[in-house]
Amino acid sequence: MLWNMLAEPQTTGEIADPKAYGRSAVTNGSTLLPGVDGRTIWARRFRDLLSQHFADLGGEDAVSEAECSIARRATALEIELERLELKFATARPSASKWRRMVLEARL
């Protein structure tokens, strides 16, 4: 009961100031994730891809909260898959792995 009184504005006919109840930095768009430096390569790539996904969906103002959530998850997955592709492309297999791959290819 006390929690509800603190969490909700009183209904006295006045419009409550939305800033009085606050929003998270993620919700208001000032940060990607709490405590994450937005200057990292990952964060910059995330912002770039997310803005491209929003553009494909008709612009940031046209995207619903559910679409935003899906786009954020798809963007994070896309970045991690790019990292894996890079790892696979630049990996040099050891001699034993190389032999095993050659033998399996012959079969």
C-alpha cells in the first residue's frame, strides 16, 4: 500500500511531472547499457547497425517499443556473429587440426 502511494502520482487533477518519477538511462536513450562505455568498437557498431534497422522500419519515431526491443536483440546478435566470423577467418589451425581437416576432406 505504501509502495503504491510512493510509486504512483496522486490523482488530484494535476498532471504529474514525468521527470519526478524518472526513467532509466537506457529508456531515455542516453546510454546503451548501464555502466557500459559507449565509445568502444562494439558500442559504436551497435549504434550504427541499430540506426540502420530503425531506418528500415520507417525511422526511430515510427518504431514501437516491441520493435525496438527486437531490433536491439537482432543488432547484438549480428555484432557477435560478425566477431565469430572474424575469429574463424583469421584463425590459423594447428598442425594436428590441419592434418585432421585434410584427412576428413579426403573421406
